[in-house]
Amino acid sequence: MARPLRFRYSPAHWSEQRVRQKILQPLRNNIGARAVNPRFDINGGWDTHRFEMANGDIALFARNDEEAYWMGNTETPSALWRTDKFGWGEVPYHVSRWTQRELLETLYEEDPWLEAYPHLSWFFLPVFMSKDGRESTRAFFREHAGGFPDAGRRDAMGFFEEFFTTGTLDEYRHVMAGKLGTSDHVDRVRMSASMGEFIAAKILVDAGYEVVPEIEVTTGHSLDYRAKDASTNILVEVTRPQPPGNRAASGPVAAVRDTAETKTNGQLAEHGGGAVLFVDCSSFRDDSWNAVRGEQPDVRHRPAVVYRARPDGHVEGYQKGSVPLELGDALEFLD
């Protein structure tokens, strides 16, 4: 399975002739590539190339007198096989900006509805345009409302667009976008669980905290977030129970207890305490959530917050133990 898009770097001079011989010709022979005019100017002393394949793949190449960068959701020409890979923030600004404009324009041509959500489109661009995951990741939002049940696409997309507008996780885009995956099929359960991490981040940000993802701890694990403000530095781990209809456990209360117990007996047990467990029930339909909110079951870890978010921005839930986070501005606590 291909990973989210990254740049390949070649520390060498590429002439127009070398591009034709080492890139265009092999791709033309193998998958029907053709060179087309790039849609945007790059500036900064770079020459650019755009290659479109008969199967719908695309590749971009930017070069100057000393170096070159390649990005594509297609096969890599052998002349670039042993080149180093770099993230979007690790390459020259002109190259990154030009590549993003080219890919976003193509994305909007293929899925015009995404143009209404520019921040989400930009954030997930490395997977929306990836080799294996470009169909499945877009379909997850288009057909499954980003994991929200009983919700329209427009409302769900608006919820996530509002969060990505904050730029909170922009610095960590490659890692966080990659959580959605680049599988060639829609795995609604796994993808919904990934979006649970973004919902958790939105709650923390709405509550006034700065968030840093993927915190390595001494056990060798990584916990999902560190939440910080002037007086707070707290680790947060997120888990998302499957809706009762998708699992063997009998009922939503058991789903919450079992999923939280798995997390508690795993990463959190080895970590040795101190982290807050977020149990995200945003995949639950109204009837399932009503059973949980009525019973408010313990989750065998304290401190913990159990909640459900809806696309209109309303989040409600309850807490167990003394939660060292002030979440009242982001979450309505049940009586």
C-alpha cells in the first residue's frame, strides 16, 4: 500500500533532454504518459513539468540548475528510485506551493464538491491524491459523512472544515492526514476511528488548549495528544467504540466498557497512569447514545471523559474521576 504523497529529491542537474529520456519516455512506454502544460507558474527560478497517465495518474517535476523534486501518485521512474523522500514542509516554498496548486486543481476537477472545503482539502491532500487511497478517502467523506451517523455530508464537512481552519495541526499534516490511510477500499470503522482523533483535538482546542500529537512515552508507545496551556500539561489518549451494530458485544453500554477496557489494559496500563482517556462515541446513533448517557457507565480508567459530538458542533458527555482539564467551553456535561 502506497503511503501519503511525499517529494523525491534529486541533487543533480536535469536538462530538458534528460527529463524526456529518463522520465517521460519510460512512463510513456509503461503506462501511456504524456507531457502537458502545468496549470500554474512556479517562479523562483524553477522549471516545471506535468505528466498525465492514461490510467488517471499524475506526476509533477520541478527542477533548477542544481536539484529537482518529483511527486506523483504513479510509478516512479527508475532514475529516481534511490532518491531521498521529503515532506511538504521540507522542500523549497515555491516547489511546495506550486505542487499543491496543481494537485488541488486536479482534485477539484475530479470531485468538485470538495472545493467548498478548502482547508480540509488542503490538509488531506497527501491522501486525497495518493496512489492507492485517492478513491477511498474521498468516498469516506462523500458517502459516509466522515464517520458521523445520521448526518448529511454538508454538515459533517462543515464541522471538520471549521476545525482545520484553525491551522492547529498544520505542522503535523503528513502524520495526521496519513491516519486516514491510503487503502484502496473504504474501511468505515477504521477511518471513523481516525477522525475521532480530530474530534478530540477540536474539543481540546475549543476548550482553549494547545495540542501536540503523537507523544512518545517511556514505554515505547505514543499517546495521541499533549494538551497545554499556561498551567496545564496533560497527556490524552483517544479511543472510539464501534457502534453496537458493528460488533459482537450486546449493546452500546458494553461497547463503551469493552473498548475502553482494551485501551486501559494496553497502552494506558503500560504507561502507568497520568493520562486522560477520551472515549469518543460520535459513531453512535441517537438510540445507542441515549443508552450510554442514561447509564453513564464506568470505563475502568480514571480520569476519563465519555462524549458524543454531532456535526452541528454540539458535544455532550460525562466524566469519571478528577479530569485535570477544563472542558466546559467545548463540552456540555450531563447531570
